Amino acid sequence: MKPLTHLLFSSILAAVFYPIFGWKALLVLAGGVLIDIDHYLWYIYKHKSLNLISAYKFYINNVKTNNYSNVYGILLIFHSIEFFIVMTFLSFYIYFTFIFMIGLLFHYLLDLIFLYRGPKHFIVNHSIIYWIYKKTR
């Protein structure tokens, strides 16, 4: 899903939670948008380039044109079950993490909607452990 879509919907969600959390509702926005930094991290790892514009063009134009085949099986660490488990655990003890998790869960929901409407299957590995296991075999 495009970053602007995540930004728009997360902004709306943050506005909804503003009366409850005040300025801390920005954490909802952060959780809904900033976790996509792992796409950029993967691009840096795979293409050995720090060019943010090239990374954006790669994901927006090239990936859909190639029917997602050039990103199938990649690892996006902030989209992994391990990251989700750690954040869930922390959200029970750290109030700011709890608010961040609201945006994170919303981000995951938007990604699931995108996967249902687009490629109709999971593209990325959703487990760091499984990805490492596959790489060692």
C-alpha cells in the first residue's frame, strides 16, 4: 500500500484518538506510518543504494508491473510476527507503546486489505526466524 494512503488513514485515526490521548495521538500516526521504513531498509540491503526516491519508484512502479515477483519472499522486520510480539509485550508495560500499537495494528489491517485486493497472497515473509531458516537451507 502506498505510504500516502497509510499517512491519510493514520492521520484520521490519530485525529479520532486526539480527544483521548491529546498530543500522544501522534504516536498512533507514527505507528501507522513509520513502520514502513523497513521497505527502505530492505531496498538499501538489496540494491546497495541509499537513494530514497529510487526506492520509492521501485516499490510503486516496478513491483506492481512485475506482479510482485521481485519482492516475493523479502523480509520486512517491522512487519514480522516477532516485532508484533515484542511490541505487544511492551504495550502492557509502556503506555506510549500501547498508543503506538493502535497505529501499528491499523497499519497491519490496511496491509491485509491491500493484499486481499491486490496480489491475493502474502508477498513477504512474516517471520524473521522462518526467513533465516529458509536462507540456511
